[in-house]
Amino acid sequence: MRILVTVKRIPDPDEHLKFSSRPSGAESSSRPTGAEASAGGAIDRSSVKWVANAFDEYAVETALRLAEHVGGKDRLAEVVVVSVCPAAARQHLTQFLAMGADRGVLVDADDTAMDSQTVARLIAAVFVQEQCDLLIAGKLSQDSEGNEVAQRVAGLLDMPQATFAASLRWDRADKSVTVVCEGDDGVETKRVPLPAVVSCDLRIVLPQSVKNGATAETHAYQEGPRLASLRGITMAKRKPVAVQTPASLGVQVTSRVRTVGVQAPPRRPSGQILETPEQLIEKLVREAKVL
Amino acid sequence: MSKVLVVLECKNGKLDPASLPGITAGQKLAAASGGELHLLVVGAAVEAVASLIAEAGFGAKFIQTAQHPDLDPPTAEAWSDAIVTAVQTIGATSFGGTATSRMRDVLPRVAARLDAPLVTEVTGVTGPSSFRREISAGRAIVELALDGPLIGFTARASDFESAVPGGAPAKVQNIPLQGISRRGTAVLSLERTASSRPALTEADIVVSGGRGMREGKNFAVLERLTDLLGGALGASRAATDAGMVPADLQVGQTGKVVAPKLYIAVAISGAIQHLAGMKGSKTIVAINRDAEAPIFQIADYGLVAKWEDAIPKLTSLVEAHKGAHKGG
């Protein structure tokens, strides 16, 4: 069993966005992670701090929980992390190797100059080349919020998919995963045969969300993605990272999604702080007229 | 001639109201490109519901039906087979729908198979092939232009009105299907959250609780207020992660995006990820004991108070107001 996990670097979501009026940098992007050029302004990312996308941390945690046998010595799967980014900007990849992934694949390319179909083609090519059985992805990246790549890879490779997974159970004898997916108005349980694609939602990192049939059913993980250990950080430097390019994977880079403009959202007028519930009701009835 | 194909969802033999904002987006796109609107109904047996939708019109020229036993229950695998066939059969130039969890699951798969660009969760249609959407938890708005003979979109429900019946009745056409397959997947169960309240994304009033509610049973006071207002109950991620309420009540970047007439945030601090899910609300009320909570920065009305004191008081005031209103 080999699990491929997609990981992406994004500007720190807790930092303020800086807007510049002058367009600069690359002209097109569907995954706006670079300097977006536009008539209407651009996001200035010259000084941003890059971090790993949180949903990708959940995806790697999910893969590690599937791969490891807590209480045993055997490992049930190999975990490979893949990222499309400039080779010099691989810090997030190293972070996931430190967290416990076995090795990495880096597709050296400007990820801001391609659309999600291109990203999906690159990931699909790596999946095939590495002969993987399961693709695990975060459900979206916190910057572009596209929520497309996992489903696109499934479509390109004609594999089954389970999106927005809140829990996951791997049935090794049946070569399938059973996934509880969170939808708009409830939950759906879906069994998908491998090879397959799974995208992860928040609750996949709750203590008992991932079962692999080897680790005890009652085992409770610590909530959230694990932190890298000191040993993990040392080991990460020695773990192999294969560098590929779109050309070596036989993928033509395209972008059919152009950024025309970027704007800051309109500010809401500042509100009023009221003293009592009576005043609040009065305002809602007479001023806002919503009651 | 451009042809816009909007994929619909049905629930209990009727058109799911969640699909209505997607129809509106499709109408706008058809108008912007001078094209015609087609609506696609997918399922095991959809003739009856298709003729109901055809009568309602919605400005569509055709209601297309895609029927096959393996299309119910819905799966991304089989539905994408049906939608790909429909796009190819009618020669659609664009396809889309409301950004429901089902469409967000299915349409990127369709886009990949048709080698088409797609823009998800659009908040506006700005031209025949351009859209507006938010990124980075609503901290920036981008306008995107798509190139190619076929484009796709999903429309954020909170930013498009629900389409209303009207116009000439549409004509029903059946799309012949072949090779519909679930790819070996099996839907083992589908549990809808039972609620007598309006859907979170469709309600005029939403009352949400956050971490400060401390435990699930405390949501009972919010439920009383919610029901009195005829609204829907929501929650912040902190509350759903702590298991106080079910996950599908979560409002925010990683949950649902709502834009009701009135949003009441109770004991919610107002992380940017939560604001992304509700800042489009017409009137925002924040009730929090911490005067420094960021939620007050976007609230129209703020009340610095403990919910234990404020909510029961507010509830009886609403009750009195409703009573007086009814009486006079």
C-alpha cells in the first residue's frame, strides 16, 4: 500500500493581506498564491510568511494514522508527500517529512502560473508513476479555496472518490476504504474500492476518526495533526525527495483562468455598542427593521 | 449559440430549494452571453419532477433529464458520467450549479473529464465567461476570466437570490445515457440531520453559538430564541469541534456561508474564519462578555454581556414584541 498526500504552501492565513495598486508579477493564476497582476489591484506577497496549508496537515495526519500500527512494529503503508512549487520553496515539504512521511516528490514549477487542471494532471502523473493506491488531499487550500484538485485527479484517473471525509476506515482484506463524508444537511457513509481519492475535512483529526484494522479500535489519538519530534526533524533531512518537472511528467502547463482584478472587500460601517437587551430590541425593531 | 447547463438536485420528489440560487447564476450567465438556459435533472426516475420544473419555467428553454437506476443515491462517479454526457449531447458552453456539498463533489470531476476550467463558489457573474469570488477567508475579492469552449462554475448560495418560477414553460428532453457506473463505490447510509427549522443557508434569521456556550446543553437557550424568531441555529467551529452541536451547523470558511437578514452571534469571539461565513449578513448582532472580541468590529449592534444574562432577557423581550405585534 502506498499513500500519496498532496501538500501546498500558502501565505500565513493569520497575517493581514497587503494590497498594492500597481500590478506586478505573473499575469495569470487560478490558485492565486503569487503576485496577482490586475487592472484592479494586486495582493502584495513579497513579504509574506509561507506556511503549510492546515487541511494538508490533516491529510498527512490521516495518512500516517492509516500507515502506522500503534502498539506494533510493522508499518502498513508508505506515505509519500507531493507538492507543486519552486524547488527552493520546499520548507513545507520538509516539515511533513519531519512529521513522519516517508519520502517526498517535488514538482519544480511556478504553482502560481497554472490552473487546477494542470495541478491535477501533475498529481495524477505522480500517482501513476509512483504506483500509488490512495490519494489523500485536504479539502481545500485556505488561500484560493478552490476545492477542485482532489476531485479532478479522481476524474482524470477514473478512480472513485470520497470528498469532505470526517472519518475513515481502511479494510485491508477488502482493499477498500469506508468514509464518512460531511454534507450540507447530514452525513453520508460511502465505501470506495482502492485505488481511490479521499479529501479530508476538519473532523478527520479527532482522536478516533481514522481506523486501519491494526491499531486497536479503542486507541485514541491526540486531537489534531501531530507535531514533528526532534528525531523526526533530524530524520527529515535524510529522507529522499525526488524532483520532477512538468516536462519530466509529460504535462503541458496551462492556465485558462486569468485574474482580472483583486480588491479588498468593502468595509462594514462601524456599529454601535448598546447597554441593555431592551436597547438592542428597540434598534432591531425600529432601526434595522428586522423583527 | 451559447448554452448554459445548470445541474439541479431533488429531494423527496421535489426540486431542492438549495438548487435555486444556482439557477439564478445560470440565468445571469445566459443573459450575459445571449445564450439559452438548460436545467438538468439527474436521478433514477425524474420524469414527474422534471415536468413540475418545466411548468415553473425559471427562464429555461429546456429541462434535460438524465435517468438511470445507478444515479440514485447520488455519487460523484455516476453523476459525473451523466453530466458529462449531457454537456456533450446538448453542446453546452458552460455548466454549473449551486455550490452545495454535492455539486462541490461532482462538478470538479466533470470539469476534469471535459478538460474545462471551473470557478468554484462564485459570488457574482461579471461577464459571459468571468466571475467574482472571494479568497483567503473573504479578505480579498478576485475577478476571474475563463478561457476555452467550455467553462464551469459553482455559485455561492448566499450571494444569489433563489430563482422564482415564471416565464414560458420549458420543454422536457431526455438525454440518452450509456455506461453509467459508480466505479465500485457503495453508499452505505445517508443520514439527513432532522430539523424542524429552516435550512441554515436559507433562513432569514440565524442564531449562532460559540465556544463561550461551554457545553451542548447550553445551546437549549439559543434554540428557544431561534425558534421564537423562526430562524436557523448555527455555531462556530470551536463549538462544533468541541462536539457541542453537530458539524453541519458550522458557519465559516470551512463550514457554511450564510447571509441572512439578521445574524445573532452569541459567545463567538469572531475569528476571521468564522467571519468569512457570515459577514454578508444584512444586520449582525454580537453578544459577548469580552468587549475586545473581534466580532464587535463587524457587528452593527453589540452587547457586552454574558449570554446567561442576555439571552433569557432577549428571549422574553422578543416574546413580548411578537405578542404585542400580533395583538395590535
